[in-house]
Amino acid sequence: MHETGHSFEKLLIAEFPEIYQNLLESRYLIGNAEQTREKMFALDFLHGKESRLDYYLSSFKEFIAENYLMYVANGEVFRRFISSIDGDEKAGWQKVYSNFSKGFNCFEYK
């Protein structure tokens, strides 16, 4: 599913550049990874949550691919995570989620 997120990124760049730009802006709202690590969302797959965080914080391409995975695989958990934080980070994550929703024609996964 993560790899499909890379294809989704290419689709956004080609067909929905405004969504791609919004995602890029939202990443900056979330903040510096080292300062806000507890306000980052990652699922505990394969090598654990921390390795997933390291991976997707390494580049924006990975950020999109991992959030694609989280949006599709665990939408409800993703929404609960967003409701559990506050401040600029919450606004950033709400923007991430909202833009993924737009990319899926407002379809939400459970």
C-alpha cells in the first residue's frame, strides 16, 4: 500500500497540483520532526512505529506515501489521532487528512 502512495503522489502532481501544494504546506504546519515527534502519526507495521516515523520524516515523498497508507489502512485511527492533538500540529494534520479526502473524492475509510 505504501508503494501505491508513490503513484498517488504522481497523480496529485499531474492532475491535482493544488492538493499536492496543500499537502506540502501542511507538512510545514506540523513542524520540526524532532520537536513534535509525539505529534506525528505512524502505524506499527513490520519494523515498528519508530522506524516508520524515521522513514516518512526523511522526505516529503515518503511523507505522502506513508500518509496514503495510513489514510487507506486505518482511516478511523488516523482521525482519532488528529482529534487527540492540538495547536498548529492539529491544524496541519487536519489539512493533511482533508487533502487526502479530496484526493479520494471525499471517500473515507474505516
